[in-house]
Amino acid sequence: MKIRPRLLAASLAIAVVVSLVGGYLVSRSNDTDAGTDAVLDEPGEVPEPVPSLATIPDLSGDRLPVVDVYDADGQAISTASLLGQPMVVNFWYSTCVPCAKELADFADVHAEVGDEVRFVGLNPSDAPPVMERFAGERGVEYELLGTSFEDVLAEFDIAFFPYTLFVAADGTIVEQTGVLDADGLRSKVDDLLEYDT
């Protein structure tokens, strides 16, 4: 997978904008006296809420986006070709600390239910050898595929990592989550299997 300079520049620009907006909101929230409560000018009047960063939309019920992802040899694979059985799609990368922590749990649960549920790791950052070595050191034996930050943002509406989609055999997104431990993942997989029966 090759790194595209424009994509990298766009990703950095988005990160700068998010940081600036977050800093502005934090500084605005610290402008008021710590002991002062909100005061209404008129009874029944409610002040406007402070603007916040947009949250990730609920994808439940949507179809898994059809985009090309890449195997270790750089060959394009359509996400549509991954369908056919219940699937756990985990978005991660090696320098993401929570991603690294949950990979071992994902490997354990995959070893338990890998015959019933397809596990796929999508990585928008690492070169295939780094991705495979890093995940392998944590016991991961399921499919690892590359994608781009551009597709993650535009097609999957994902802005934080790790992030996991639970997808029914027909491609319907059943649920989405952030960080999971082994027990949380088992519970979500049980829900996915129940949905898909």
C-alpha cells in the first residue's frame, strides 16, 4: 500500500482542525468562574448549548460500505467479497495504544468463534510487514487488510481508533463500538450471531 502525499496532508489538516476546535472549546469552558452556575435572564429561558464536535453517526442498519481494501501483496479486495457470514471488522493501527491492548483479546475470541464469525482487521496506517508482525506478536491469526484514512473517514464515518463494526452475513451493520475487552467482544459476537439466525 503506498502512501499518498495529498491524503497524508489532508489527514494532518483534519487533525489540526480537530485540535484547534477542541482547544477552543476547552478554553471557552474555562472562561467562566469555577463557582458560578448558569443564570437565566428570564424564567423558563434556556441558554444555547456550547457547540461540540460532531459525534460519529449510528451505522446500525446501514450496509457495509463497498470499497477496495488491500492484502499484504497490495492486491485490491472489495469489501463486498468479504460478506457471506457474520463478521467482526476491527479498525486499528500499531501506534494506537488502545488498539494494541485489545488485539490480544480479539485474537483470543477469534480462536474461540473463528469457525462461526469472520474476523477482519483493517489498518489505515501501517505497511503490511509492520501490520502483520505487530498483530502476530499479539496472537492475531485472522485476516489483516490495508485501507486508507481517506476511506475510513469518508466511507465508514470513523474518526477514532480502535473501532469495530459487527456485520451480518448480508452486509447489514448490526452494531459499532470503540475499545472492547474479551468479555465485551464475546457479548457483542453473541448478539451478532443471534441477529444473524
